[in-house]
Amino acid sequence: MRTAGRTQCAVAGFTLLEMVFIIVVLGALAKFATMKLVTPATMTLPTQAQSVADVIRRAQSLAVVRGQRMSVSVAASGPNQTVAIACAASAPCTTDTSYTLTQGAAAVASASPIYFNSLGQPVNNAGTALTSNTVVTLSYPTGNTNPCTVTVAALTGRVSVSP
């Protein structure tokens, strides 16, 4: 006579607990991998020049939107300078934009600070239109790479980056 007995069946696979553990570990690894990709070490000179141009464009748009003169200034000389936006008038004004150069990059402005009137045109400290382009040159002190320039056109205020 045959008895009904339990037969052990070997089932291959993962348990739910093992799957949750694997997903958590992969998520933590992905977080560290993405943090490594966006470190300041990946900021090349052309990328930093584009960021400086973005700060200048932001000052220009703030001047138009707020209807007041705005300035962009490059901090004191040396590596890791800060490019910041400020109001030219003494009225209380808060701006949320500044950029600090990394990797020992230095910026040299031909005329510092750069002012924008309420029409977004570059002007001098007295408020009169500029007659020549304003150039900010970014380079590494070691001189091992070509410098990048950010140019603000005198008449139109167009901001361009060239390697």
C-alpha cells in the first residue's frame, strides 16, 4: 500500500527578503556612483567658463526684470575666485546667484565689475553705454591649457563663450 507522504521539492530562486536586500545595496551603490560623477573634479575650464557666462546672463535678466542696474563682479585675484551678482543701487537687494571657480582656475576681467542697465545693456559705473566688449578670461595658473574667454558684447549685451 502506498502512503501519502510529503515530498520535498527543491525550488530555486530568491526569497523576498533577499530581493529587498539586493535592491537596497544596488540603490546605495548607484547613489555613490552618481555623486562621484558630478564632483567638482569634473569641472573643466570650458565648463566653468559656461557657468560664469550663466551668472552674467542671470545678472542681465535680473536687471531687466527688476528694472534696476545690476553688477557682476569677480572676487580678488588668485585661484578659486567667486563670481557674484550684486545690485548697483544702495536699495536693499538680494540675489541668489554666485559661482566659485574650482580646480585652481582664475578669472581676469578686463573691466570689473560688469554693470547692466534695466534694458539688459552693459554700461559703465556712471550708467553710460560701453564702447568696447567686456572680456573675462579664465585660465589655470600652471598655463597647461588654453584659456577660455567669456565676452559681453558692448552694444547688445550678448554673452558668448569661446575656448
